[in-house]
Amino acid sequence: MSEQDLGLKVASRRLLWRMGYTTRLDVQLRGAWGPAARSDTSKERGRRTSQPESFTDLDVLGLSLTGGARLHSTIVDCKTTAGGSTGRTFWVRGVGDFFAADDAYMVRDSVVTDAARQLATRLGITTLTSADLSRLEELYPCDIPLDSAPISHLFEVSSAATVLAAFTGLDKRLKPLLDYRQFGYWLYDEHRNLVQLVEHLRACTDLLDPRNPRHLALVLDLTWLYLVSLCHAIHAIRSAHVSDPDRGLQEYLFGGIVGLREKEQLSGLLASLREGGALPAEVRVDPLPMYYPKLRELITRVMHRPDRVLSALRLLEVLTTVTALAQRVEPADLGSLHEALAAKQAADVVQFLVSTTGLDDGFRARVRSLLFGEPVPSAPEQTTIPT
């Protein structure tokens, strides 16, 4: 990735913010595993390897909310080179369809050929140059202080590069969690992420220290991802079980009513085996996770205020960036971006993740300090902070 490409990415991110989106840079799309391929090296000749195969990446992803808590997604492809724009247009359309994006943009530094514009129009893609980005910004007035720190860090090339690199060089034992954040989250069927994110985080709780800015930024970023997953769940529940969200959430967790019935039947079978002594009495047969009541409560809270979700996501996006830069922010610094109910919603998700995964409670305290300005309780000094 060239610095010039990154410049287009943060400029596109700025436009999306003006348009009312929360954003993410460099979303990686890859398969769970790659095809077994024979190595060309003589040392490993004859051996087959099976590594994850990268599909592609989204330069910029924008998410907004429409009625019913439905997520509206926009992808942006950013390149500084003008060559190959026509062929790239087909690629953008394919990636948009693969990701099920609602809108797609193709941004070039200075030139978009007439042929590429004509094709893009046929394929439902918006084509822009960097100058077009600036003109479009004028059409979207915004009362959020985009030009003032800390929010302005989102749109600075150096800051964006630092944040993108913030989670490299961490403890190697965190790799499963980092891989899930970067790849797995986007690979899994969406309904699985409500459980998978919790379990991946639970497996690494002993390795995370709230005093480490990069660890705190990682938890904030995972909170952003979890709130996105909650939006998917709420949209599904409201579509099918708005009067019975408990049943709707259970069906959603298992991919639909058929999946839930299969789990219920298996649970009944295991229960009968346990009663007959074929299984130890301590074996748990309930298919729902132990923290399901907490998840149901969190879902209910978010469902009651879907109008605050986007603001909560944007708060988490800014706080992740500021924390990854090892900087401090006060609620007053966020201007009109900071809303009490949105901050409460973000804090509720963090509280859920801390209570269900066993994370150090210092993460909850530090996030509340960022969101509400609360003092952080003193903790015993640590001579070395793990990475």
C-alpha cells in the first residue's frame, strides 16, 4: 500500500463520515483455507500445504443504519494509478456483490477514463477523482468537528498508518484473536460472530493488559465489531420475531428455526442420556451459551435505542484510533459526536465483553474514563507491560 493510496483512503473515509457512516480501512477477505498446493522448492517437493487463501481486500468500508436497525454498507476502491480502470470496474462490481454491499465507489487520484465512467454507470458504481471528493464534501455539511483533534486523526495519513500497524508485533499468543479480528470475523456466517468473538477473546484474556494502549485499542476495536454484529442480529429479530425477541435471538444464533430445532433435539437426547447415567451429571446439555441471559439483555437494550447505535459506533471508531496512537481524550474534546446515550450503549457492550470473557475489569474502567471522564481506579504498578 503506497502512502498515496492511503491518502485517497482517508479522504474517502472523510467523505463517508460527512455522509453519516462509520468506517473501517483495509478489510481483508480470505478463505478459511487454501487449496492444497504442491511446493516448488526442492526441500519441500512432494509435500502439500493448506494455507488460508486471500481473496482481496476492501480499501474502505462504510456502515450506516437505515430503518429497523438494518446496516447499509458502502465499499470504496482507491488507487492512484489511472491504468486498468475499465477492468478494475468489473473487479469492484464483483467485490461489491461478494460482500453484499449496497453501494460501491471507485476513487482515482486524478483521471477516470470515459470508458470506465460509462461502464461504471452501467454497473451501478460511483466513480470519483480526488477533486470530486472535495466537491462532494461541500454537499454534506457536518456539525461534527472533523478538522479538530481527536476526530481529525481519522483523516490523517500518518495517524491512519500508525493505527493500521498498531496490532502488529504483539505477543504471538494473541495471533488467533488478531487473525479472527482481521480475517475470521468477515469470513464467518454473521450469526456466528455473537459467540465466536466472545470465545476468541475469552481464550486470550490472560494475555491482555488494560494499561497497554494497544491492548485497550484492540478491545475497543472488538467492541466496534461486536456492536456491528448486534445490529445484524437485531435486524433479523425485528424482521421475524419483534414480539418475541427471546425466541428470535435463539433462532438467529443457530442460523434459523431449523438449526435451533436440531440443537433442541440434540439437547433433549443428551439430557435423557445424562438422566440415565450415560453421561456425567456435570455435563452441560443446554445448546445456548452460559452468558445467553446477558446477551439477551444487551440485545434488548440496543433494540430499544437503535437511533443511538451509529453514534456509538463512531465513538468507538474514534476512541480506537486515539488509543492506538497512545493519546488521551476527554468527552468534551469530541464535541457534538459525544452523546450520553450513545456513550452508554458503547459502555454496555464493553461491560458485556468484560463480564462474559473474564477480561481484567481495568478495561471497563478505562473505557468508561474515555466515554464519561470517570477517574481510573489506581492499580498495582507493573514493571513490564506485555505486548
